[in-house]
Amino acid sequence: MKKYSHHFIEAYEGFTAFGWDRETDENTVMCYLQMFSDDDLLKHLITRFSNDELDEVYTLINRLLKTHLTESQYHRLFLKEDHP
């Protein structure tokens, strides 16, 4: 059974643009993140990242998770684990 999904990008019918309004910005970032995390794209890109770029991506994601999720949300929403 799959733990992770990318339903938003498959169903989204709006346009992708940044700086238009908050809702469009949020939708655009969701699209970009889901497109970016595509297995085929990442397999192609990841080997081209420098060590600094790998660190930058990892650090950004961890900072955002720590800033915006509780520990329980982190386990439940990001790791897809049962956590009190």
C-alpha cells in the first residue's frame, strides 16, 4: 500500500504563476514540489547536485518541518507513522 501521494498535481486545473495572489502562489508551490519530487526527475537531478546543494535542500526541508509541524504531526504527516 502506498504511503505517499501526489493527487494535487494530477487534478489541478489552474495556472501556475508566482506573485499573482496568495492562493495561486500556494497552488504553484504545491505543483512545483510535487513535480520536483517525481521519481524520474529526481533520479536525473540528484546525481548532478553538488554537496552544498544537497545540504541546502535537506536543511530547508528540515527547517520548514521543524518550524511548522509539531512532533506528532511530523511523525503522522511526514513519516506516515503512528505517533501519540
